[in-house]
Amino acid sequence: MLAIPPKRFDRRVITFLTEPEIDALLAAPERTTWTGRRDHALLVLAVQAGLRASELTGLCCGDVHLGTGAHLTVRGKGRKERVAPLTNHTRGVLRAWLDERDGRASEPVFPTARGGRLSRDALERRLSKHLALAGQGCPTLAAKPVTMHVLRHTAAMRLLHADIDSTVIALWLGHESVDTTKIYLHADLELRQKAIARTTPPTTEPGRYRPPDTLLAFLEGL
């Protein structure tokens, strides 16, 4: 059975956001409201850390460490824990939100208005709302299907563009295998363009081949 080759299947190209699309999405939540500030912090974290939807909803206040070497303690698939580092910008956003949130260590970082945990459906609804607003000023975003998992793909692609090794990206995202991370290599047209730019161009000149007069004379004499 092990010798049977795996079934061939079509691999779909993943969707991810460009930097202008990210900026438009993060600017969409109305930060004069409590829910807007919560959603802004949630989206900033999702785009930077690449957490799964279940990891975002399951994140507790005690899982966020904002001191030196700021990071999250994330419980992923199979109850496996990993550490997700935070950038200075994300740390600042989370610090401001947690100061306002003022929750206990066991309480969710991003609660509902009643203090409970957000569901996955609630996350997708909030994302759809902000996408509709962001798409008004960013046409490419309006035409792109975006889910919470697309934000996870976006985080991976940003790491890839920063020349982070695929093994590090796999650890960052909590992938079981480095092979899973290879889907981002297939999706990244920019990396392919860089590879083409690094290759030595052929020495042949472009254009239609024109035989020399001596060859034409030889052929006519046949």
C-alpha cells in the first residue's frame, strides 16, 4: 500500500493581501468605538502573527507577553503550544487594547460586548463588514475573496518577502510539516520574477533569423 503513488490533484493558488490592501483593511474599523478598537487590534494581530481563527478566539489575556521579547503563547491544532513573536507595532496596539480591556488572565483578549468569546462566524462577519468599507477606497480588495484564513496566508507571504526561511515560517504558523509552507513559494509571483532577474540572459539577439548572403547563394545553387 505504501508503494501506491498518491492521487494527483489540482493545487489552488492561495489568496493573500498586498501591502496597500492591508493598509486599507486595518484603517477600516472605526476606532472611536469600543468594537472598532477591538477589531483593529484583532486584525493587526491576525495579519502580523498569522493565527488561525480558532487561535484568535481562544487567545487569553494571560497568553500575551508584552515585555522584552514580546510574544504570544498560542495553543494550536492538537493542543500543541508554540510561541508567536510580536513586532513593536503590534505590541503597541495590543498594549493599548489590553489596558482598555482590563481583563483577567483567563479571559479572552477579544471578547464580545457581553464578555464572552467571539465565534468563528462572528469573526468572519466582522471581517466582511470592514472589507466592505475598505473596498470603497481599494478596488483590488473589493474584488478579492477574503476570509480570516486569507489573513493567515498574508502573514506567511509577508515573512516570505522578508526573506525568512521556510522552516522558520512553518514554526511561526504552527505547521506540522515544512512541506505545508511550500504552497506560499508556489503562490509568490514576485519571488519568481526576482529569480528570472538573477538569471543570465541569453546572448542571442531578439528578432527573426536572417541567413547570410553566402548561405542564400548556396541554397539557390542547389
